[in-house]
Amino acid sequence: MIRPVVRTLTTAAASLALALVMGCSGDPQEAEERVFDTVPEPLIVEGDNAEVDLVASEGERLRVSREESGQAGGEWGLEGDTLTLGSDCAVFSDCDVRYEVAIPAETPLSVSTDNGPVTLTGFAAMVEVTSGNGTVRVSDSSGALNLSSVNGDMELDGIGSDTASLATDNGTIDAAFTTRPSEVEVSTNNGTATLALPDGPYALFETVGNGEIDTEIDTVDRAESTITARTDNGTIRLLPQD
């Protein structure tokens, strides 16, 4: 186990933040911070039932802050290339855990979570996320994206990625791109996906079962930028960026 620097945050601001985050789900406890000098590449992040916020930073170290209320429990720390962000809270229990993780912006990430929401902001390297039921939010990111979810929703804003793969079974996908990507794959089973894209043209490859693909972007057969859209029973909308 890599030995971190452990700090306790006792300021009034930290206490106020805890109260806002935890609400009435149990007495909030003092926030705790751990700092790791070594940042693995790629960094593997494994969450459980906790809320996880991953934020790109200008520093060279890995900083993890944990806030909790109730008898949350759960192991957390960095071992090898894996950052474990645990929580013993059941889905409907009277406790909450939130992690905020500051990571250098160029760090490739592989994130997996079960029920907790995941937020990623400002990353320039490859990001992979696998989610069970939690919402995945990505903003202001330019690295390649590979996101998949079973029941959770995806909310993407300010995306400058050149390549992106977005897949969900029953959740929804809402993605807004700021620059024209070279390759996008979007697939749903029963869910709905809406992609807002800069001016094309795009080469579009469609696979439709009982669903629908609604296209309002410019398409030609041999464009440099390609979109592959697949749906069984859902709806995929491809819209021009405002």
C-alpha cells in the first residue's frame, strides 16, 4: 500500500460544505484528505455507492478528499495503479460518502462504478468509464472518451474529443461537442441519445432495430468525420450544434 499524507480539514468552509452535501442523512463528519506523490498512468478508479468527482488539476500529485455522514465506512486509498473509493452505505441507508479527486489533467483514467454518480471535469487524456446505475457527467474534456452504462444517464458538455464511444442499455445520453470529432460511436438498447455536433459533413452509418435515428446534420458518403449510430428500441437524435 502506498503511504499517503493524511490531513484533516477542520475549517468552517469544510464544515459548511459537508452540511450542504450530506443534508439530513446523518451527522456529517470532518473531511479527510490523503495526498499521493505518485500518479499511475493509467490510473484505475474503482467506486461503489459513493459520489465521485474527478477534477483535472495543475499539480503533479494525486489528492483525495472524503466527506461522509452516518456510519458510512468503506476502504479508500491507492494501491499499485488502483485508487479504491469505497463505501459500506447501502442504496437506501442513512449515510452518504462523497469523494473529490484532483488529478493531473494529462492522466489517462479508467473508472468503474456501481450505483454512485461520477463527474469528470477538464481532462485532456483518455477517459474510460463503466457505470452500472450511476449518472456519468463529463465536461470540458478533450481526450478520447469510452463511456458505457447499464441504467445510468450520461451528460456530456464542452466536449472537444476527437474520438468518442458512448453506449447505454436503458439510460439516456446527452452530449454536446465543441469541435468536430473524427469518429463517434453511439449505441442504445432502450435508451434515448441526443448528440449536438458542430458543422459537418459527416459520414453516417446506421443500424436500427425497432428504434429510430433522427438526423438533422449534414451527411455525405465519404466524409472525413464519421458517426456510427446503433439502436434496438431507442431513439438517437443527431442535431447541429447551436
